Amino acid sequence: MGREQIADCPTAISELWKNSYDAYSRSVELNIFTASEGGLPVAALVDDGHGMSKEEFIDKWLVVGTESKALRNETLESDKNGLTTRPRQGQKGIGRLSCAAMGSLLLLVSKREAKPFVASLIDWRIFENPYLILNDIELPVIEFNFKDELLGYLPKMFDALMCNIWGTNDEKDIERNIRIQTAWKAYDSFEESIHRSSTRSDIENTIIGSSFEPKHFEKWSVWNDKSNHGTALFISQISDDLLSQLSSESANNDDSANSASRSKFFETLSGFIDPYIKKDDPFVVSDFTAQVNVWHGNLMRVVLDKTSEFNAKDLDQLEHFVEGVVDETGTFKGTLRVFGKDFSDIVIPPREPLSRSSNSLVGPFLIRFGTFELQPSNTTHTEEQHIRLKEAAQKYAGFMLHRDGFRIMPYGREDNDYFEIEKRRSYNAGDYFWSSRRTFGGIKISREKNPNLRDKAGREGIIDNKAAKQFKRVVINILEDIGRKHFGRNSDNRKEMLPKIEAEKERARAEEARKKQITKERRDLRKRIAENSDRLIAVSRKLELLVDQLTQEEKLKTKELAIEFQEKLSELSSVVKDLDLGAGIISLGSLEDEFKEYKKQHHRISALQNQASVSLNIVLEKLFAELPEQIFKDERARKVTQIQKRIMSWQTDARHHLAEESIRLEELSKNRIAAFLGATEGIYSQIADNKIQLASGLNLLEQTYNSHSRENEEIFPPYIGALQSLRDQIDLQGLISFSIKESDALREEIGRIHALAQLGITVEVIGHEIEGLDMTIERGLKEMPDSIKDSDSYKNVLAAHHALSDKWRFLSPLKLSGEKIYRNITGEDIERYVLSFFDDYIDKDRLEITFTQAFKSFKLKELPSRIYPVFVNLFNNSRYWVRHTKESKPKILFDYINGKIIVADNGPGVDEDDLSQLFSLFFTKKASGGRGVGLYLCRASLAAGGHTIKYETESNKKLLAGANFVLEFKGASNE
């Protein structure tokens, strides 16, 4: 019953947590421990409820359907532990059996206040043997007064449990022994006949291999003397769902079934206590928390925290929001928020009168949920908010059902569509607006107000009775009505607000374009100033010398000298024109002083050039009085040559840019068509495999078409408009410059983003370990004896830890100011850093890693923060991809050949079609979790130091068959 009645392990955990709540526990924890050497992993579910005595354990816990649950007897005031009366969650008295879904072997320890401990050992697989007589099964149950006594009793308890397999040596039990041995022999034969492993052998191996250690008990508040009452379940031979939580692999690098199990585990338990409750709600779960921790030695990793990352406050910030009460007649009365605009006094009556008979009455309930626009072009949220909501939807979305503040399964899970939200959406996504995959919140009922909405025996939904059918119809009516009238494609709100949103998005895009233009103009201006400053000084000196010579009349007495001076001045005049930066840009920012100084110098040489020109013209008029037209003609020819030279240079540049744009436009067109085909290929496959109906597929096709059409309209019409403006001789540069206002320079900000993102590559891999260390320190400080806590030293350490935690959680993880120190870095330094960084994963991944002597001898003087993250990222990428190799041994190689470093692996390598995008921002081919920033940042970081990275495409130059990256470092050696 324990395994078959409960759908899965996460649901079983939720049932046991409810039992803890019914026992007036303030907190319940599930701690999952990795296996000690020679042992098995253990899970410990511990609480600080009122606990049980030996009599209660035997007469109630071991009895299925205990009357205290079935008859809903009131809890004694002394058992409430000072808490207010709680609505009971258990109904049938069978929820305790769900611990069988968590694992096969159970050690239960419980303690009532002022009573001895009680403990029992149970292997649920014993009850699978249908040949056994239930009365022949004996479970060891003991009492003890001091916690240290338990470990001494355990061997005897294991022996007593094994008597249900082997029998006893007591002559009084001869008949029982014969029955037991006969039953197991018959069951062994049966299992052998159906080619199934022996249950008896499995039980023997578990009991022999299992060991419960002090570390498993120490996390229980009763064991560490923080409470004198509670219950703990210690489970060995744990289920696959619990085993999957032990993986220390980052979710970003885990695309296996293991990852799916972890996701479902989190999805089921993350909303166990309603995260969307408000303090004024009639049913608020207070003084009760639930948490899941994984322990790797002394390091703790939180799988499920006590508080939800997405809660009522976040729900209240959504652009689309529904909140109200449904009364006994099925009428909704409440408020809406549509595209951020609030509407009150919304009333939605039921489509037909509800039955009010005693067995079909639904009762009043609360409804509160919200969502956001999927298309970025339609949302009122900022880009950062929209990205966060999409990420949150992957973890927390779902239309849930809570009773008295606790979640009812399976509502809200991805595989459940009880209210037919996705079914209706497949018919017409425009009219049926709601989508479970991006809806947060749901419905809140209570046992008192909705007594006919009762759970099924297996806790997998409510019983499908008359009340449940009416309840479902009422909710569907509300979803359809408000979706169609207020949120859907043809609603007045959408028709009115979307144009305003689109206009605001257009303004935001224009603002972004303005900022990019400012950045470009500043970059170009800074480059021209840097390139022209030396030429400006040189021209200034030549003009000063020329003016000085022109003032000496004896040097210009011949026509030949005058013509020579004219040619020099003409050449210098052309250079002065080239050095002119024009009026500059409207928003100079930090360039203002530099630009003014440059303009001042240019103005001075322009004045010198004019002075020289005036003086020379006077001399020429005197010397060539008889041939003025020839002098003019010659000078004009020189000017024509100079103008022609400048125009041809501009023409060459223009043709080059036009050719590049033509190629880019053709590539862009191909990519846009390919993007649509790629986006719809999955829909076609689902239809072909009969996974979705044709109507649903066509609706998805229409949505994808509309989305891509909008994106194309944002790309091509503006491009054509710009070309038409050029054809019509509209000065686009002038218009842009005229519209630009002063704003802050972005260069420093871009540098900071790069630096922070580099650190993110590292933090993404070890972030959970840092959090685990922080949690371990915090727990250790809390468990210090009171005598130490009163000392000044303890208080100083506690204050320092809090300050350190605050800086880690809330401040920038990278100090951007201050001196940047260059250090001598060798290949051996890189080897030590990489191996230390991935120490926990190398053996587990069975990697063969080689650092050649040539690589170890490599030397470079650089910023460690610029070099180490590059190798961390390359190694982490190789770790991921070599697991997909067909080779028996995954290999990663670091070598130094011909002045270049090669990082190679024997994974699948990079497809030829992906090479052009390999170093592009946000490009990734990982099945899950990859963000596509690593290689982009590697190249950007290396480029900042004058170094390069490329992907080797020539087979004869590859060191291994997979990916081969070639890095060339400026100033490196291997001497």
C-alpha cells in the first residue's frame, strides 16, 4: 500500500511532511547523506513534533487507518507544543506508509516529552512475500532512555529483523520457522520463474550493507538537545528519486534522466507550503517550515529552501493578475490587472446554477494567479524582468491547488492538466489565453469550507465526485471568461494597450540605437584623435618652418623656388584638411577635454596654413605678373588631384562596405528562413509521432509564424528605409547626430560586464559549493554551546560571518577598482589551478587528462584573472562534450607547439555549420543549461591582452579527434 497508493517519492515526502504538521512540528527537514565507505546512502526525515510513546507506535502508527485519523479526534492541548490549533491534513491514516516509497529499510525513532525513546526497524519488502502469514512477521521495537544507547541496540534489531527471513534458533518457534522458510522458498521460486531478482537476497544485502551513523542522527533537533520531542525516519536503500539529489553535477552540465528526476522532485515539493499566501488570508501556514538538504561529508547543499524564491510579492508584480473570491453560488468577485492596469469590481457568474445539496456543495474558495506576455515585444516588463520571469516559469510555474495552505498533488505539475488549460489552448491560443507553463498561483480551498473536495487514497488529486465536477466547471468558466474578455487576442484591453506598448518598445529601441550611435561616434573620434595627434604635430612644425622661410624675401627671388614652395604648401594644405575632425559629436563625455585640445591645435595649424598661403600668393603675383592664368591653372590641377585622391579613397571604402552589406544581407535572409524552419521542425515531428493533434500543431505553427514575422518586420523594413533615405540624399548621419543628446560613456560599463561575466563562468560551477560552505559555517555557529556563545570572541566571529555572507550575497563579486597586478604564469600554474578547480569531478568522470612537458614549460606575464577563467571554461566545455564521445576513454590534452597552446579533446567536436557562430554571444549547442557566453568571453578577454584564440579546422593539425582550440599568447615562451 505504501508504494502503490502513493504516486511517487516526492508525493510521499509531502505526505510525511503533512504528518509532521499534524504532529505540531515547527520544522521538518529531509537530509540526504552520501554513502560512507562501504555503506549505502541514507535519507533522514526529522521533525520536532509531539512524538510517540512505545504504546502509541504499536497501537496507532503500526495500525493502518487509525481511528485518531479516520474519526478526526481532537489533538490534546499538551500535544500542540504551544501552537494554535491546526487543521488536520491526514484523513485516512495511511499516509505514514508513504515512507515505503522513499526506500526499503526504515529505522524509526520517536520521543514524547518526559517519555523514553522508541525505535523500530522495518524492511517493507518483507511484506511483498504473499506466502508469508502476517502474524509470523515480527518487527523489533525497543525503548531506551538515552540517545547514546541506540547504536548499541542496532545490531540486535538487525538480527531480529532477519528472523523474518531466516527464522530463529528458539525451539519454541519451530513451526513459525518452517512457515517462514517455506514461504521464502516458494517466493524465490516464483521470482526465478519470472526472471526477477530475489527479494530475499536484496533484503539480506541491504541489511548487511546498511549502517546508521552518528552523523545521520545529529541533524535531528531531538538528538542535538534543541528539542525534547519529535520523530525521525532514517531510510536506507533509498529510491532513485532521492539518489538523483546526491549528484553534485551542476544542472547546466547534466542533461540526463538524472536531471529530469531532480527537476520533478523540485517541481513537486517547491510549492508544498503555499508560497502565494498573504497575511490576511483565512488559512495561513505559520510556525512551520520544510527544507531539503544534501550532505557531502560536512558540506551542505540546499535543494529546497524554507522560503520560496518566487512568492506572493513577485506574483503581485506580474503584468497580468487575477484575484478574488468564488462564493457558494460559483460567482467570482474580484480584481484584475491587465498589462499593468488594474480593474476592480469584476463579477463572473457561473454558466448554470450549481447544485446546493449536501453531497455536491462546493463551498467558497479563493483564486489568485498571474502570468506575463511570452513575446518580449508585447510585455510591459523590462527586459531584465522578462528574462527573470521566463527563468522562474521553468522552475515555479503551474496552476496549483492548495488546501489550508498545503499543496494538493498533482495539480500544477507539468504532466497534469486537470483544468484543461493546455487542452483549450491547443484549440485556439489567442482566445484561450492562459498557459500552465507560465502561470503562477492557483486556487486555495479549505477542509472546513470545502468538505466535499476530498483527496483520493493515493493523494493524487481529489475524488471525482459531484462536488469536484462542479468545482472544475466553475474554475474553467472563470478562466475562459476572463481570458476571452480581458486578456485574449480579441479583448478590448489587448486592442487598446498593445499599440501603446509597441510604441513604447519602439521608443526603447530608438533609445538603444541612440546609445549605440553615441558609443560608435566616441570610439571613432577617439581613434582618429589617437591616429592624427602625431601627424598634427609634424604638420605644425613644417608649416612653422614654411612660414618662417616665406618671411625671408631673399629665399623667394626665383620662380623655381616659388613653385617649389607652392607645391609644399599645397601638399600640407591637403594634410590639414585630412586632419580636420569637423564639429565633433554632440555628446563628447570624457572626450570633451581631449577633443577641445585637438581642435585648438588644428585651428592653430589652419591659421599657419592660411598665413603661408596669403604670403605665398603675394610672392607669386609679383614673380608671375605676366602669366597669372598659368599659375592659377597649375594650382587648380593640384587641387583637383587632391580632391580626386580623397574621393577615390572614400569611394573604395564605400564599395567595400556595400559589398560586405550585400553579403551580410544575403546571409541574414538565409538565417531568418532557416530559423523559421528550425522552429517548426519540432512541431512537425510531434505531429508525425502522434504526440500532439493536428489542430494543436497548426495553432503552434500560427504562433511561430506570427512571432517570426514580427521579428522580420523589425529587421528588413528599417533596413530598406535606410537605403531609400540614402537614395533620396537624406543625411542619415546628420539626422542621428542632431537627435543624440549627452549620455554616459558605455566603454567602462562594457568592461565591467565582461569582467563580471568571466567570474560568472567560475561561479556557475562552484556557486553551490560556496553556498554550502556558508551554510555549514552558519549551522556550526548555531550549534555552539551557550557558554561559547556568550563570549566576545564568538560574537566577533558571528558578526564577521554575517558581514561576509552579506557581501557574498548582495555585493558585486568582483572588485573593479584598484591596481591590476600582472604575474608570471606558467603552464604548471595553469595545470594546478585547473586540477584543483575540478578536483571533485575528474575521478567521477573517469577523465584521462594530459599536460605535456612543453605546456608545463610555457611562460607568460599576464593578469591571472584574464588567463585562468579561459582555461577553466575550455576544460569545463571539454568535460561536458567528452561524455558524448564513442571512445571508451574520455581524453583532454593540453600541449604547446610552435609557440601556440592547444587544448584538445576526443569528444564529438564542432559541426562545420556551427564554426561561424562558435565565438558568438549566446550561441550554445548544449542540450540544457548552456548560456553561450563562455567562448565569447574567452575571446574578448584574450583580445584585451593582445592574445588570440581560434578553433582548428584542419584535420592534420588536430591533436585529438574532437574539439581543438589554438591559443596564441603575446610575449609567451617555453624556455
